[in-house]
Amino acid sequence: MKLEEVRKEIDQIDEQMLNLFLRRMDAAAQVARIKAQTGQPIYNQRREQEILDEVTKKAGAYAAPAKILFQTMMDVSRALQHNLLGGGKELREQIEHADAAPLRERVDAVIACPGTKGSFSSLAAKNLFPDSTLAFYPRFYDVFDAVKKGEATFGVVPVENSTAGSVEEVYDLLLKHRFFIAGEEMLPIDHCLCGVPGATLSSIRRIYSHPQGLNQCRGIIDACSAEAVACDNTAIAADLVAKERDPANAAICSAQAAQKNGLVILKKPAQDIGGNTTRFIVISRTLIIEPEADKISLSFSLPHVTGSLHRILSRFAACGLNLTKIESRPMENSRFEYLFYLDFTGSARAKDTLSLLCALSGDLPEFTFLGNYAARRESGETADI
Ligand SMILES: O=C(O)C(=O)C[C@]1(C(=O)O)C=C[C@@H](O)C=C1
């Protein structure tokens, strides 16, 4: 057979398959109506397993891909049923009625930042909320606590760095509190190695910073043969070095934090890799979706079943949503079970995306919509505070 002839055959098969798929979806819609009348749940694991067992038995050499195909068909069938029965109604209402006032205009807001004046998070907060009041808390934990208690309207915390990777503690706190993400900022991070006046590169024996700062500046720590000492925050490290007045101590922090504490800069930039950039997020107890929001964050858990993550991701892809970040974190009180955290490009107000989110909220264990906000593609300026 010639290529053109085989392709003709494929076209015919596809047409038949498409018609059968449409019939299958109509049948699933009928099942949804019956389930609504009889009060049965949409997901029926036993029925799905029976179908998959049958497919595996009959598909011979193609058993594995046939299973993926049928499992995907049942995923979309369930999504249709959720939508028909108004699944995710609460989420739909929440998104449709979300506050849309821009962050920059919230002059009365109090912004919780980790560390002290000069911390990188506070520089990011100043860019995001130029006219708001900043309040400082020692640790990321305390920032989340301040937002939880209502002491602060929002919190600004780092989530990932281009050299050292994710700030796992912040992901864990976010997944624990299930706060919304209302915005993000990216900052070029130029670290300084600094000490008290009189300190030199050869007098340094201990270097204090947040573990992220230490990880981004391994080269200079090794060159000084110094001990790396972890602190809650880079600006707190600067404060500590200033108070101890020992020329053997140094901090890795921002130039602003060094200046504020009267420290001298021994090396700038102190980081190993150029273009060092950190991404920060704004955490909020209430859902805020600014008009230009184009990034969606969510989390869910998944059963340990072959292809379960792949199937979810393919549903996002089918909606035209591009995955920009995925993170898995261990779930509390369960061994080797994970919560997945995902960022996608997209607007939750777009019809198809909203339908997908609503369907997933009824379908996925522990599903949480974490927000829709304006993605930053370029680094912001490092503000002076
Ligand atoms: O048979 C059902 O109960 C259906 O809702 C149909 C169907 C399917 O698409 O085959 C969809 C969802 C259920 O989890 C099981 C099967």
C-alpha cells in the first residue's frame, strides 16, 4: 500500500472513532442525569477498573496505549459530568466574584515581610505595594501566621531562585494554610559578602545567611574556607554580624541590609552564577484576581496509579494552558504520598479554563485553587528602602 492510501484509511478510522467518541460523551451525559436523580457519585472506580481490565484483555500488544486512551476518555467523560451537574459551583462563584482591585492601589494594606529592613522580600514588597506599610517578621512561618491572624493584609515571600531552586518551606506553608496567591514579583538578587569595619576576606571564618543565600554563594564560602551558618533571613544575618562585632564573621545579604547595619562590603556580587533572580509571591486570605491575571496556581494529591499525573497534565494541555512550574511536597501524616503544586499560564475567567478548574475541583483529591495573578516575565528593579 502507498502512503496516501494508508492515510486515507487512517482518515476513515478517525472519522469513525470521532463519531463513536461523540456518542460515548452523549452516553456519559445521560449517565450524569441518572446519577443526579439517584444521588450517585460521579466517580465509580469499580466500573472504570472493569472497563480497563476488559480493554487490557482484548488489546493484545497494544494493551498499554489502549489503557491510556480509555482512561483519558473516562477522565473527560467525568469532567463533562461534573460540568453538567454544576460541579465546582462554589469555586465558580468564588472566581466570578473575586476582588479585582489592583494590588498597587491598596494603600491601606499592611504587608508582612520576612526579616528586617533591607531583606530581599521587603524590596520585592516595595515594588509591588509602593505606598503600603511594611511589617517585619523573623521567619516565613511568622509571615504566614501574621496573615492568618489578620495582623497583615498580605505577605510577600520568596518561592524560587534561579540558582538554588525552590524555597521548599514556603511551598509547605502555602499548602498548609491554603492561602491565595494574589501577585508575584521577580528581583535580580545581587548578594554582598560583608563584615564589620576592619574585616577582610582573609579574616572571615564564619558566614551567616539564609540557606538560600548560602546555596547561591558556595564559591566565596569555599574560597574563604568559612563555616556556613544558617539564619532565618539574610537581613537578620547582617544584623547579627553587626551586633557581634567580630571581624571573623560575615553576612551574605543585600547591599541595603549591609548599609543599614554599617557593614563594609567585602565582595559584590557574591553569588556563583550571573543573572541570579528570585521570584516572590503575595499571599492573601481572600481571593484577588487582577484584570491582567495570566497565571494560575493550584494544588492536589494523586493516587499512586500509573499515568495519573500525565492524565491531569494532558487535560491542561488540551485547554491550551502551559505548565510553568511543578513541585511535589510530602503530605503531612502520610508516608511517601505527595501534594502537587502547579503553575500554569492562563486566566481562570476564561470559559474553558473555568470549566476545567471546576471539573478538577470535583474530581481530584485535595484540590485547591490557589489563585490567578499577573505573571512577571522580567525582573523588577531592586527598590531602595
Ligand atoms: O458508568 C458510569 O457510572 C459513568 O459515569 C461512565 C464512566 C465512563 O466514562 O465510562 C464515567 C465515570 C465513572 O467513573 C465511570 C464510568
